[in-house]
Amino acid sequence: MKVLHVAAEVFPLVKTGGLADVVGALPQALARAGADVRLVLPGYPAIVDAVLHQKTIAELGPLFGAGRVALRLGTMPYSHVAAYVVDAPWLYRRSGGPYQAADGSEWPDNLQRFGLLGWMAAHLAAGEMDPEWMPQILHAHDWHAAMACAYLAAHPGSSASSVFTVHNLAFQGLFPQQDFGQLGLPLRFMQSHGVEFHGQLSFMKAGLKYAQRITTVSPTYAHEIATHEFGCGLDGVIRGRGGDVSGILNGVDGAVWDPATDSGLAARYSAQDLAGKPRNKAALQKEVGLATRPDAPLFGVVSRLTAQKGLDLVLAALPALLRSGAQLVVQGTGDPVLEAAFTAAAFSHPTQVAVRIGYDEVFAHRLIAGSDLIMVPSRFEPCGLTQLYGLRYGTLPLVRRVGGLADTVVDADEVAVRDGRATGFAFDAATPAALEAALLRAVQAYGAAPAWRRLITTAMAQDFSWDGAAGKYMSLYRGLQPARQ
């Protein structure tokens, strides 16, 4: 089974969120399952500079506003997965982030940048770029890659099947309708049954309409996005696809997230030997300036600081957390108002609250290992990886019961605790009162040391490896083959 994954970011080279972690880990798991997997990635400087042993496969003339475009094939560092790099310096080689300039503004040519990525992936899938390798499956990830499904559908000679994974429906890749001509697609694609979306064109809708199968990153999210509450205006399109939509839960890369081997920790530990866990807590408290108190439950947050992630709820519940004697350490960046509010809280309560504005991957490992609980109170959450990292590190998740959070965390209610199934704490309503109630339950549970240790060992026993997810994707891929033969 030959599978081509197309995405705008990949760990560890370019990462803005969980998408990169998935694209970094899933192809490796598919390769272990027997697939012949390759990636196609935009030629950002971090990717061009890191992909090994690159050789030019094709050189093309001006495309999508780029004066020169080349396609190169190399191998990813660390994983050695084969990767095609779309080298278009005018579109990709610039400072700033993959989607935004340094000042936070969207790149004005994102339509061309990700139109080219999709176009190149579709033509690779059609066998027109690399005569030595032609995939049976084109797997596009999120809106940046979604146009690949439309280009493949417009290609008369392709035998490849397409899969589109929605990582976050809220980010849709919307552009002015008058820019449609720059994509080079037949006019019929710019209809209400195509990529047109309320007078704009939508890359996300291209994936939802033209992929043969649609997946989301958790089963619950697959159901949620078919509702008005979570569908972001596309719920009708999703309901119209019926059984073509399914959810496959993301996994955790055990080579990256393992407290028994994590070289960045103050002390390594495992479910069988938890002695290193409190040492990491003490080290974290000291590093961020909190009072070194083993008796104080330490809550951690590693997140984008946005209302979608429920961080305003954390601020509203903060007085109750402080009154309980607990501590809070936050790492993240996002809404300037939330950044300022958390920074002010840390200034006012320096022994109980610490904040790191920005993102540091190594510090995120130390934060999760050193915390007692990890908070993910999202208003919606397609899958969530932070709670999975928490489970892996024996840091109990406190989550809102939505999306992948509902699929991965078992609330420590009386029945689940008695049955030995509880792995964290969950609440339902997106209100400060509901979060506060769950938070106080967690503080109370922390005070019962033997029961708390059982919660930790149950959490660490959960298996969210990528191999299980890869098996489900392989079944999905195989199911597409007879229809195209």
C-alpha cells in the first residue's frame, strides 16, 4: 500500500500545534504496519535545510505566482520517512511562521502557497511528477492540504483514492471568491456544491466535498461536527457525506513522550517506579519560582491562550484554586488579553502562579512531568494531545467532556474509581462554576495519597500508541481500493 501524506507542518521541523505531531508520528506507524509512506511538504527554510539527501525530481516553470518551482525527494531526519519538498522560494522561504508574518498577520498569498501544495500533491498522486513512485492513497491533512482533494477530483486520469483528515474545523482557509481563478480549477468547482462558502472560497470545504473518505481525529468529534453547535457552518456538508465520515483517535509518539527515557527531565520514572515524579515537581517549582511544597497540588497548562481552549474559564476559577492552596503553572501564547491576565496573576501571586509566555517543547515536557494535573478545559477539542501526554506522564488530566477529551479521559466519579477505570477529572458545562467544581474535586482527591497513586498508575497504563490508529487507517485505505479498480 503506497500512501502519500500532504501537510503544512511536521514535527520536529515546523510545529504550531498538534497537526505537526500527527504528521510526524502517523507515517512512521503506517510504515511499521507495512505501508510504503511518503510525505509532501512546503519548502519552508526549516524543512529545506533539514530534509536529508535531497535530489531534484522535477523542475517546473512559474506556478501560483512563484517564479521557480522544483520538487525534491529526500528523507526526514530522525524518522527516515521519504519526503517530497516543494521548493518555491518566492512562496515559502521567508521569516515568520508557516501561516503568519512575525506581526501575527496572515500571509496575503496563503491561497497561492497552499494551492501550490495541494496541486503538487495531486499531480504526484496522478503519477505525473515521479515516474518511479505512484501512490494508491492521497491523505491530506487540514485546510492547508485540502485543495489536493479537489485537484485530484479534477484530474481525469488519476487512479489514486483520497482521504481528508479534519484536525480543527474552526480553521477553514477562507479566501475572496474573486481569487478562485488563481487556483486553475474548472469553473464548476466554484459552486455551492463545490468550494464556494457564503460568497467566499473555502479550502476546508474542498476537502469535505471532494475527498472520498473524511476522518476526524477522534470519534466524538466526528459526531460533533455534524451538529450546528460544533459544525462551524459546515455541518450540513458533513451530514451530507453520511457514512463517509468517521473518527480515528490520535495517538502519542512513545519515542518522544516517555517519562522513563525523557532526557529533559530532572528525574526519569515509570508506572512501576514513581520515585522520580515528585523530584520533577520540586524541580519545576524551583525553576518557575513557586513555593516548593509537595503538599500543594500543582496544576499545569500547556496551550494556546484562547477562549476556544477555555483559558478564560481557568482565570475565572483561579480564585478558588488559590484559596484551595493549589498552584498553577502556565505555558502558552495567544490572545494578548489572556496573556496579560495570566501574567498579572503571576505577579500578584508569585508563590502560587507562574507563567511562561511562548512555547518551548523541552520545557513543556518538564511542565507536564512536574505537574500533578494538566488542565484542558476546551470549549471544543477535536482530539487534544496534551491530555494524552498527561496520561503518559502520570499527570492526571482535568478536561471538559467534549471531542477527543471525552474519548480519552475517564472521570474519577465514585463508580469509575471503584471499578479501577478512572484516569482524570471531567466536567460538562463551559462555565467557571463547572470547572471550579471539578478542580476542587481534584484537590480533594490529591489529599488521599494511596487513592491518588492508583489513579496515576491507571492513567499510565492506558495505551494510546500510534500503532492502533495506524491499523484503523490501513483498514480505511484498503476499503477504498476495490472501488477504484
